[in-house]
Amino acid sequence: MHLPQPDLEWRDDKIPVSLQFDDPYFSLDNGLHETRHVFLAGNGLPDRFSDGFHIAELGFGTGLNLLTTLLEWRRTKQNGTLRFTSFEAYPMSPADMVLAQSAFPEITAIAAEFAPLWPELWQTGRLETPELFLSVVVGDARQTLPNSDLEADCWFLDGFSPAKNPELWDADLMQAVADHTNPLGTFATYTAAGFVRRNLEAAGFSVERSAGYGRKRHMTIGTKKDA
Ligand SMILES: C[S@@+](CC[C@H](N)C(=O)[O-])C[C@H]1O[C@@H](n2cnc3c(N)ncnc32)[C@H](O)[C@@H]1O
């Protein structure tokens, strides 16, 4: 499969920065702690984990959110399978994913375990292990999400910053996010940008601002309203 590659530079040899979007892939403070604070705690995880729990994500990037989540799934000794579906327009090469993940000593072991599997992910769009069903849908999420049959329990909304990647936060896409969320499903995102909050509210979520990670004062979380 021919995949469009991201155009990258590396800050301090370890943090990938998109030249196309002029934005880093994760917090310059600590990407892994950001994932835990924003996406896990922001969605009430690990408390909501259960067999078959389905996480969806806009922006697979380096795979850091996936590996951090799976580590938490293991740490809390969950039974069954975690489902994780991510949408990505510019898949990163396995070598770049491994390099980006190497900045985080806490995921060294799980990153080494998954390193040989990334080529298969980009060949087939899927990885299946006894504990994980991973699917990464390659393409522009504005086209791929509305056509998917996904029903997510929670969302990691992790596009580049809304100022630089506005298409990943627009009203139609936030509506598609809500349409593909189970009743009382949730989302979390690191941004508190006003137009993102308004788009999510209009799409059918009740939206709250909460304490952000690192140098960000606020982030946004929400729950899908009862129909
Ligand atoms: C902040 S990074 C995601 C970081 C990632 N969650 C991780 O754990 O490393 C944003 C991602 O959104 C992707 N992206 C940007 N615009 C997109 C679009 N229209 N459709 C799908 N993915 C897009 C970028 O290629 C990038 O991988």
C-alpha cells in the first residue's frame, strides 16, 4: 500500500515535529504524562475499562497514546480485549515511531514488543493480539470516519493544535465523532479552544472545561447527551 508520509523534523533528537502542520506530536513537557492526564483520566480511565471497551482516536501519530493505554490496561489487570480504532492521514514510518517512543523510559518494554509489529499494521491496517484489536484507518478522517461503522465508548481527540490543523476539529467532523459514540460515551482533548468546544456541544455532547496538562491551563472533556 502506498502511504503518504509525514514531513518531520526532530526537536532535541527525540520529539517529532510536523513540518506540514508546524506542531509537535505531543507535549514538550512530557507526552506520556500528558496522555495519562488528558486522554486516560479525562475519559474516566482505567475505571471504565471492561472487556471489549472501544477507544477511538483522531490522529494515531507515534502510537504513544495506544501504548500508554495498553500499559494501563495491563497494569490494572483487565480481562478480555481492548479495542482501539484510530484515524490517521499521514502514517509515520515504523522507524520514526520507534524513535519517538524511545523518549519514554516507562514504555521501553512494550515499545520493544510492538516494534516488530508496526510494518504489519501499515500493510493491513490492523493488529490483533489476545488483549488488543487495533485498527488504524488510513486517510483523511473527514472522509473515513463518516463512512465507518465504529461505535466508540470514548474518544481521544488528538489532532494538531486547532489553529494549525482546523480541519480535524471542524463542526462536521465533531458531528461524525458524536454519531459514532455510544450513549453516554465520552471524549477528552488537550485543547480548550472555543470553536472546538462549541462544535462538540452542537454535536450533542455536554462539554466541560477541566485543568489542563503542563503549560496548558485548561483542557476539555465531555459526555454524549442522552438522545
Ligand atoms: C498530535 S498528532 C497525534 C499524536 C498521537 N495521538 C500519538 O500518540 O503520538 C496529530 C495527528 O493527526 C494526524 N492528522 C492531521 N490531519 C488529519 C486528518 N485530516 N485526518 C486524519 N489524521 C490527521 C497527523 O498526521 C498526526 O499524526
